[in-house]
Amino acid sequence: MPVSLPLFEQGRHLLSVDQFDRGTLRRLFDLADAVDPIARRRGVCTVLDGAMLGSLFFEPSTRTRLSFESAFLRLGGEVTTTTGFTFSSMAKGESIADTARVVSGYSDVLVVRHPDEGSVAQFAAASVVPVVNAGDGAGEHPSQALLDVYTLERELTERGKTIDSCVLAILGDLRYGRTVHSLMKLMSLHDKVEFRLFAPPGLELPDEFARPVVERGHTVTLCDTVVDAVAGADAVYATRVQRERMTEELSRSISGLPATDTGLAPGSRPAPDLLNRAILTEADNLDIVIMHPLPRDSRPGSFDLSSDVDDLPGLAIFHQTDNGLKVRMAIFLTALGVSVEAVELTTKQRPWKATLRE
Ligand code: NCD
């Protein structure tokens, strides 16, 4: 991704977190705070009345697609969607450029996920409306990093801490995990972050992501064990092994399981969890903020975050998913040039009773 991408503002694509500085990041977070009542269904908003989102997901997705689409709908817009290659004309050999030009003619903004790194930028180049990158292969996932940093900031604030000077352990697939790539870049807009990295052999962070972080004055420590990474850390960000992006051989070497197996191979023992309660107990850090972009792979031997941490006080994984709605609303409002005043003017009290726990 070229570093010369313009800052993210009205009429612009959102392709990379490189499009933020601390000022624009703060503005986006303020917008996310302003739409909190709408995300919580306290108010019904029609500010995007007449606007159409084109949602194109060529890779599996649950929360990213549904939260982008819910965000647009909750702001009063409409959504058209296509999922997978099978049901799009790409299955007939249509190019990214042709698809992007065609679909952008029907929409006011596009959200695109695609398995190839750089592909969403190709979409953007041919689109006549703003394109938001919802994940391009092992490249970037800017909206995820934005909601991750938004969440981490709130969790740390509640504990009287800041992202400046915090210690963040990042675990798992640092090579193919695009959320980590975007997260480290966005975190490095802050001051003096200590990153503690733990990755299984073969899944280490590529130097292209580590180097700029160090050049900005942050510390990157490679840890031999998860206990070393999380001991004394303020937060931990665990990630799933991205088996769909790697050779079967590498996938097997991580857990001892066939790449596509959903159960244990005969006679094999489950690989240990990437992170669980026992590890946090050994590190004497049961209060740590626990984050994960999700989905968490809960199959035996998946080498992911165990659900035995779910009752710990720092569990923030569902705060991340909830915050994703607000942050994605803020992304649309920015791309379409909508002010907080316009949102307030077009928001009314809901006439129905919500069942959501408040
Ligand atoms: C992530 C992704 O798609 O990169 N999921 C998400 O969008 N929250 C992480 C993953 O798939 O492991």
C-alpha cells in the first residue's frame, strides 16, 4: 500500500490505516461517540435516506459484513449485497475493474472484502464512489483496527491508563493476520507503545510491519513464550491461525491436525491453546484486557483463545464487536460528508420498545 495515500475524509476511499493521523483518528472516534444512541437503538436516524451501500464480500465474513450493513441501515440508508465469487459475474471471468465500475454506478459507497492483497485498491481505482476496504487478503483491515484502537482506548481509560506508554501483547498468526498489520500501524500513531509479540514458527510478523513501528520510537520485543508476552502487559490481542492463507504443511505443523479437519486426528492429542486461563494465572495477570478480532476458532486443536477466559474481568472481545457498529457508522458519515448536526436533526425517539439489555 503506497504511503502517499491521502487522509481519509469526505469522498475518499478508505484503503489503509496509513490514511489517519492522530487528529483525524480523534475526529472519527468523536463521531463514533456521537452515534452511540443510534447504535444502542435509543434513537432512529434517517440521515442517509436515499443512499445505497454496495456490499461485496468475496471471502467469508459474519461480523464485518453484518456490522457494516447494519451501520448503513441504522443511519437510514439501503443496502445491496453479494457474497462469494459463485454468485457474482467474477465467476464468468469479469475483471475487478469492470465489476467495480458497474457496481459503483448503483451505489453511493462500496464496502469490499477480497482474498488478494491489493485487490481492494484496484476496486477503488475503477470505482466512481468511495470504497472501504473490509479486508484484502493478508494485507490490511482498516475498519477492524479502528474499532480495536477505539475499544482499547476505552478499556484502558476505565483503568486510568492510556494507549501512550501501554504494553500490548500480540499473539498468534502475525504473518497472515491482516488485523495485526493494521493494528500495529494505527497504534504506532501514539507514543511509546511496547509491543510484545509471540508467534508460532513460520507465522512471525513480516519485517515490513515491524520496521516502521520501531522507526517511530516504539519497542517491539519478540517473546519465546506467551507467558513472557503477557506478564505485566496492559492488554493482549490474540488472533486465529489463518489456515486458509497457508500451505497445508504449515497448517499441520502448528497444531498437528490436517488443515481442513474439524476434529482431532486419530490418536493425536489436542494442541495447547494459544491463550487460556492457566497461562494468565502463570503470568499473574488475570485482570489483563483481553482482545481478539474474532472469529475465535473453537475447534479442538485450533490453537486459539480458549473460552475459559470468558468470565475474566478484562474480556473485551464483545465490546469490540459492539463498538464496530459505531465505528463503521462513523466511517460512512465521514466518507459521505455528514455532520453530527445533520445526524441530530434527523434522529427521533424510537416509537418501539427495544429488548436490548442497556
Ligand atoms: C478477521 C479477518 O477477517 O481478518 N475477522 C474479522 O473481520 N473480524 C480475523 C480472522 O478472520 O481471523
